[in-house]
Amino acid sequence: MGILIHLHLIAAIAWIGGSIFMFVLGVTLLDKEKQKQVYPHIGPIFGYFEIVSLVILLTTGVIMIVNDGLYDLLFTSDNSLIVETLRKKLVIVFIIIIATVIHFIIAFKTNTKERTKLQNIISRGSSLVIFFLNLFVLHYAIMIRSML
């Protein structure tokens, strides 16, 4: 398990750290002209970086779940604390994946183009969902790791 947990942690740091960076950038960079200068350059680089991080997170996470003997327990009536915590974490991860796909579709489709009001609301809303749910995933990850 040694290398997997380290890869998972590095990917989690990249994913959550990037999410925090983009959140802070979005909150502090209010000048529309500066946004038009910054986002077309940072957005695609960040997007590809985050996709790689997410793939590493999902791959190492699934392997660790299987290696730790938790996979089969997820589909039983086992209501132990570790299984319930893992189930909660995985539900949130699933929501984050959906929000990420929605956000990336809009972001890549509208890069260097003007977004509609609806696209802007959905894009910013999905970013906020991703940002805040990452904190819950981190919480559950810490709980699970302390139980193993």
C-alpha cells in the first residue's frame, strides 16, 4: 500500500490545492479585463493538470479500497463506521465528478469566448460545489485512514 497512499496524497494535494487556488483567484480577480487575460491561459493548463490528478485519485482510491478488503463490504448490509464513512465519501466523490465534468465542458467550450449568463452561473456554481465538497472528502479521507 505504501506507494499508492503516497500517490493518492500527492494527487489529493494537487486537486484540492488547485481548487483552492482557483477559488481564491475567482474571488479576488474581479476586473473583467484581467479575467479575460488570465483565464484563457491558466484555465486549460489547470484543467489538464486537474484531470490527471483526478484520474490518479480515482485509480489509487479504487485499488486501495480493493486491497484493504472494503470493496465487497460496500455492497453488503455492513453498517460499520468505516464502511458508512467510505460510502459517504464515495457519494461525495461521485457528485464532485459530475460537477467537474459539467464545469470542464463549459470551460473548454467557452475558453476565449463570452459565456452566457446561464453558462456563467453553472460554471461558477459547479466550481463552488467542487471546492466545498473537496473539504468534506478530505474530512472523510482522514477519518477512514485513522480507522485502518
